[in-house]
Amino acid sequence: MKTSLRLTAYAMGLIVVFAGAAGAGRALGPQGKPAPAHTEAHAGAGEHAGHEATVLPAGLQVTEAGYTLSPLTTLLMPGKTQAFAFRILGPDGKSVTQFTDVHGTELHLVVVRQDMSGYQHLHPVRAADGTWSAPLTVREPGAYRAFADFTPRARAENLVLGVDLTAPGDYQPHLLPKPSWETTADGYTVTRGGEPQAGADAWMTVSVSRGGQPVTLEPYLGSFGHLVALRQGDLAYLHLHPQDGTTAGPDVTVDAAVPSAGAYRLFFEFRHDGKVHLAEFTATTGAGHTHN
């Protein structure tokens, strides 16, 4: 009888041990790693979180997708030309040396003051070790933002990274000019038709004339015009691309969809008579659904 009781107790003990081990296996998962609880519920939550996740507009981050804009020059001296040098570091922390040519160049460098004045579009030269450099002159003190617009050879998608720079001195910000439909640049009259739209398809046409006569624009970096828009406040960067099939003439139509309502400064570059000219506008968005 005692022997029977002992065997029964021993058997019950084995059942408890194996049950506990099975429970621990479910809790820890294979190889002793914590297993996700309520997998189906978490998958649903992950999908929901993915739908709600927002993508920041370009130029607001110094690091994105493992790539980092690393300036070697951080202090700008107002009124003096200096070499602005920087590197693009890849996910391995090393300087990237392989880029895809886009719009006739591997990398576009845009420098602008925080109040969106002093805009410059530069095309730096890359050394064999991945160091980029370009002569840069800023006229006034203040906080500046440098944007590097590029596509690494190892990545299909374009990236725009931004970094803040300082030009010491008495910073006197300029007020943002009022929205306008027409401006002048080096003797040219530049007009625009259409407003940027927030969260909706939109097109904007920019037209160039001189002396009351339309001009025929010349190709510049693979296009008949380049338009960069910067958002007031945070300087979110947008490259508004020309419509496919644009032909030589006085007009360039660009995609004018923007991420949010508000004021934008538009910088339109065009070539005529062998020279590149810059026209600037302020534009405000029409009503629309906002994103970020």
C-alpha cells in the first residue's frame, strides 16, 4: 500500500514537472528566447501602428535609413568664401563613395538661412575618399541649413539629409515676403499659375519672359527648370519635379503636392542664354488634407 502510494506520488510529480517544462517552453519559445504573447493580437496592432506611422518630409533629419550627413565644416564666416566640406556616412559608418547620377549630378547641395534667405544650389566635388567640398559664401550672420540631396548606389530611393550650420554675428532675420504670382530675376519676368496643395494632387506652371516676350528655356541638369520648395518654420525640403514630357519653351509645369498646409518659399532655377538664373516666390497652400 505504501509502495503504491509512493508510485502514485512519483507519477504525479513527473506530470507536474513535464507540464511546467512545457509551459516554460511556450513562455520562452525556441532556444530559450521570450516568445511573443498573443501573436495574432500583436500582429494586428503592428499593422495598425504601421498605418498610423508618419514619414517625415525630406531634409528634417541628419540621419535616415542608416545614412548620415557629416559636416567637416560647421562654422561659416559671413562675407568670406570658404570650402564647405562634408561626408555621407553609410550604414557601416564609412564614407559612401558610390552614388547614382540624378539630374546630371551625383549630389545636390542646397544652403539657405533659417529665414529662407540667401538660397544657394551648389554642386560639390567628391574626392576618392568620399569627402565632398564646394566653395561657399554666406553674406549674413545667422543659422543656416545645408541639405544634401542624393541617391546612394546601394539604395533605389533618393535621400535628402539636413544639418544646421552657424555664421556668427548679429542675426537680423528677414520677414518672409508676401505671396506673389510674379517676380523678376536678372531682367526676366517669372510668373506662376497654380498653388501648392496639401495632401492632394496639384500642378503649378512657371513661365519665363523677357522684355514682354516669352523665352525658350534651355536644359539645365537634365530638365528645363528645377524648383525647390521649403516649408516655413522647419524648412522641410521638397524638390518639385517637372511634368513628364515637358518640351522646350517658356513654361515648366511641376508637381505641386506638399505635405501640409502653410507658407512655402519657392526657388525656381532656369537656364537661358547659357546662364542659370534664380527666381523666388512665396506661396501658400490651398485647402486640403494635411500630412505631418
